[in-house]
Amino acid sequence: MSDKEIDDVTGTATTGHEWDGIKELNTPLPRWWLWTFYGCIAFAIGYSVVYPAWPLITSATPGVIGYSSRAELDKDLAAATAAQGDRIAQIAATPVADILNDAELARFATAGGKSLFKVYCSQCHGTGATGSAGYPNLNDDEWIWGGTIDQIHTTLTHGVRSEADPDTRFNMMPNFGADELLTAEEIDSVAKEVASYSGIEGGVTSPEGIQLFADNCAACHGEKGEGLPELGGPSLTDQIWLYQGTLDGIKAQLNQTRHGVMPAWGARLGDSAVKQLAVYVHGLGGGQ
Ligand code: HEC
Ligand code: HEC
């Protein structure tokens, strides 16, 4: 039985095991493979002694050097917060307009504002702040409520028509059509008047149109429709429209007004965050 035979076909020694005339060849694992395998076992034993490894009921064996990935994370976070801490405190203590004069601080605020914007603002204004119908583009030069850093800061702090903030930006355009403040003919003629300011198709200026605009619209939109940021009356003279820049769109706003609502961010995010957002938005290109 123990005689090692040599298999005729392959020339390999057999193990001496035989089943129904079938003999098992003896082909041992290569040495290098075996030693690597033993090395891995030795390493795993060493590792499980040094690092946390074996699961227990509520935790795991701690390992002799006391490493914990959670403690590492806490350390990293503490370091990051400490690095930011000075800057955040500096932003809190600096009037928002002065942040722009400090290149280093402005850079920090812009970076912070950019990431806050992604979380809190992009749903409505778009990731690139380009806006959409009813949600203003924040990259352009037209500002409903003003484009200086202080005006932007106020808009962000108190929101627009936000029920939650008594100091919110607020102005309502009268419902000229629905409340029958103007007749259908008057609406037609003032809408054509407004359309003529920016060369919209169908726009025609007329003496009645001019008179109607002066009597009903100039108070909020400016003498020539150039906009009044103090009151939130948007400019009606450029190609930038919050709603729809067509004759029908203008008539629609006159017949049944729409008003944008933006949440007040001051109480929610705190003043440092709002300042960072204001610096970021101001820096998008249209800041005045
Ligand atoms: C729920 C939707 C919504 C969210 C979220 C939102 N906004 Fe607004 N935002 C609006 C609307 C609507 C207006 C236009 C208000 C109006 O019609 O006067 C506006 C207006 C503004 C204005 C004034 C633009 C101008 O022309 O004067 C700024 C600046 C602004 N948003 C920045 C932000 C920032 C920064 C954030 C994030 C912290 C944010 N918004 C989040 C809806 C939103
Ligand atoms: C009491 C103030 C007030 C008066 C008066 C007023 N508006 Fe407005 N109008 C507004 C406000 C505020 C908005 C912006 C609504 C918003 O931000 O959602 C607006 C928006 C508009 C828009 C939409 C602008 C856009 O960019 O899409 C048009 C068009 C318009 N008004 C035309 C008129 C005309 C024409 C009259 C006169 C017949 C008039 N408004 C009178 C306050 C007024």
C-alpha cells in the first residue's frame, strides 16, 4: 500500500490512494504559494492582536494599540473645525461689505457660500444659480431687490414674502384684471406699452398706454419701467423676465399676479452662513 508508484502516463508519483482502479496523483502546492499562505495567516493573527478585530456582543476586541477609526475621524473633524473656527468667528465679527475688502476672508466665504448654496438654494435657483421661471437668475445684472452686497444680505436674511419673518421683503402687485382695477382694453394698452420698452413682439406705445403706466405702474416699477429695487418692482425694460417676456406673459401678470416667495435664511442658518452666501452670490457676476 505505502509503495509510491510512478504513474505511467504523467510520470508523477501517486499518493498510494486508489479507488476502483483510479489512482490519485501527488501534485503538492508550489512552495512559494504555501509560504505566502502561511505568511498571510501569521499576518492575520498579528493584525487581530494589534487592531480591533474579533466581534464581541456589543463591541469588538480593542487591539493592543487602541486604534479606533471613530476616534481618528473625531480628531480630523476637530482639526478641521479648529482651522475654520477663526475664520467663522472673523466672518461673524466683520460687516458683510468689509468681507469683500479682505481677499483671504472673501475667498473663504465664497468657498463656504458655494457649498451652502448647493445644499439650501440650488433646488429653486439651480446648481449654477441660473434660475428658471419664477426663480430669478442670480448671475445676471438684474436684481429685483438690489444687487449690492448689503441688499443681497438683507434679502437672504429676511427672505421675500416669507411668513416666518416680520421684516421680510414684501410688495404685492395689484390684481389689475381679477380685481377689475383696469378694463380689458386698458390692460391691453398698458401691456402693449410695457412690451414696447424692450422690443417685444406686439409692443406698441400709445398716449393712453403712457398715461396708464404713469398712473398705475410707475410707483412700483419706476417712471420709465426701469425697476425700483427698494420696492421689489422688477425692471420691465430689459430682456430679463422673472415670468414670461411675451405680450401674453405681461397680460397674464396683469390679469392674475404671481408673486415669488423665498424663505428667510437668517434664523435658519445663522448670520455667518448668510454672510458667506451673500459673498458667494454677490461674486457670481452681477454683484453691484
Ligand atoms: C423655495 C425656493 C427658494 C429657495 C430654496 C431659495 N430661493 Fe432665493 N428666491 C426664490 C424666489 C421665488 C425669489 C424671487 C422673489 C421675488 O419674486 O421677489 C428669490 C430671490 C432671491 C434673491 C433676490 C434676487 C433679486 O433679484 O433680488 C436672492 C439673492 C436669492 N433668492 C438667493 C438665494 C439663496 C442664497 C438661497 C439659499 C440660501 C435661496 N435663494 C434659496 C426662491 C428660493
Ligand atoms: C404695488 C406695486 C406694483 C404695482 C403698482 C405694479 N406692479 Fe408689476 N410687479 C410688482 C412686483 C412686486 C412684481 C414682482 C413679482 C415677483 O417678484 O414675483 C411685479 C411684476 C410685474 C411683471 C412681471 C415682471 C417679470 O420680470 O416677469 C410685470 C410684467 C408687471 N409687474 C407689470 C406691471 C404693470 C404693467 C403695472 C401697471 C399696470 C404694474 N406692474 C403695477 C409690483 C407692482
